[in-house]
Amino acid sequence: ARRRAAIRRLAERLRPDEELLYEDEVDIHLNPKIGCDWMPRGVQREVVTPGKNRKAYLAGALNARSGRLHVVEGRRKHAGLFVDLLEELLRRYPAARRIHVVLDNYGIHKGRQAQAWLRDRGARVRLHFLPPYSPNENPIERVWQDLHTNVTRNHTRRALAWLLRDVHRWLRRRNAVAAAC
């Protein structure tokens, strides 16, 4: 409760020269997520799996004010992916005095590589860890859920590159809608 209250206070008292972002990673699998799908009565949709599953990983940060999502992609989910996202945030918010990142307690967020980056390059970045097992407190989780619903669930792509194009196209459209609101 203490951590949640501190993050709520941070959001309420955020200064104009500060940014607040919610961070998380998502797995993109070539083998489709299987889920509910609409189809006429008596018809069953065939979902083809390409066989050997291939994966890509995205790390994203959702801006609490604008709703804009910043994403980096990697072949592995490791501290380097997280550090790449932090570098992207520094590039995207050069005028921000402080960049607050709210995130879960996943090991890559606290490991040696992340700690070294924060020590060397992260003077403007502050990490705020959510309580364990509280995905409902992180709004980016709903974005990933929408991504799976609209792109990766029951998809028919046979190549990871094509699936990733679909993912990035969906993310661009999502950011365009957020910018228009």
C-alpha cells in the first residue's frame, strides 16, 4: 500500500519539467496465442502454427500524460533490452529534468547492467518499483493485452518479420490515436 500511495502522490505532484512513464516487456511469439474469435455458427477457424516457435521481445514505456508508447525491440529479454529503453527515453525527453519510470520487480530491472547504467548515465532517471504481483497497477499491461487481442492472437503470419511489421503498425496507429486525443 505504501508503494502504491507513493506512486499516486508522484503522479499527482508531477512537475511540468518531469515525465512519468509505466514500463514493461512483452513477448511476441511466431506461434499464435490462441483465444476467442468471432465466426459464423458451425464454422471453425483454422489457426496454423508455423512449427518451431520464434520470439521477439519488446520493452515499452507508456507516458502517463500523453498516452504515447515508446518501444524498443530485441531478440532476447535481458537487461540490455531494458537499458536500450532507458536510452530511448533519454533521447525522447531531452528537456525533462527528471524521468520517472514505474515498473515491476523483474530481475533485469535490478541487475548489475541496469545498476551500472543508472550510475553512469541515469542521473535524470528515477525507478519506482511496484509492489510484487500487482500488474493491475501498471497501465501498460492493458496496452500489451490490446496488442495481443488485436495482433498476435490467432494470427496467420508464417514469418516473425511479418508479424513484427503488424505489431509496429498497430503501435503506430495506437500512438496516432493517443496524440489525437
